Amino acid sequence: MRRGFTLLELLFCALIFSSLVIITPIFSSPKFSAEKEAQKLQHYFYKFMHISKTTHTNLNISFKKKLIEISYYVNNKKITFDDGIFNADNGCSFECNIINSATYSAQWGTMSPAFTLKISGADDKEYYLKINVQGRIRILKNNDSEE
């Protein structure tokens, strides 16, 4: 009668276990959804609009494919907020319907020009963040209908 496992059986079990430990994170890594990115961006814009109103400084919002930067100017010197860069290094990308920037006026509480930001996620879905002239932000599933 046998009282244990052979060395070969133990090595085989260790090989199976280690391969599962290596492969599992690859297949279970979370996909970043465009919806979550849109919600984060909505909160992000509202946060800086509030800062702009309380500090009476106009905001400049710059758009690139994977980056949105919020800054302001003091004595013609550009200053970017410490957390004023929204980087989509998680599989999402941004596409804006305006050339490259917009300005939020603290005095009037308006965005010029109004813009639509298309957010493409790693989950192959697209959401739209529409910011109108009055600074109202809506998240849309398709470009023309509200979610």
C-alpha cells in the first residue's frame, strides 16, 4: 500500500498550479469601459469648473487622442493643475469635434466653444460627453440621444 505521492506527481501538480497563477491574470484583467471613463471625465470637468468659479480664473482645456489637459493662465504664464491631466492609458481614447481646445469662463460660467467628446473604450463601446455653452455636461450612449 502506497503512503504518499511520488516526486513526479508533486512536480506535475506544481507545474499546473504555477501555470494557472501566471495565466489567470491575463484573462481576467479588467477592460476599461467607455461608460466609466465618461463618468470620470464628467466628474473631472465639474470639479475644475467649480475651482474656476471659486478662484475666478478661466480654464483652458486641451484635447489630444489619449490626453486631456486643464490649465489656466496667470500673467501670460500657463499653469497646469497638479491633477489637471486626464490620461487615458487604459485602452480608452478621446476624440473631440473641435480643433484642439476650449475655454471655460469663470465670470460667465460658460464654455466656448461647446463641444462633444467621443470616448472609445477597450470594451469596443462608444460614449459621448456633450458640454454645452452653459457648461452643462451630459453623457450619451449615441451621439444624438440622451442615455
